[in-house]
Amino acid sequence: SVMIVQPLGPSGLLHFMFRSNIL
């Protein structure tokens, strides 16, 4: 479930963790 290829700084990390939790 790695849809975010380019991290947008701290926001990217938060989004990645959030998605990882949901999926």
C-alpha cells in the first residue's frame, strides 16, 4: 500500500502513516 512515492516533508510522513493504519 505504498501509493505515495514522493514524500511531501512531514506531511508526507503523516499521510503515509495514516494510510498504513487505514489499510
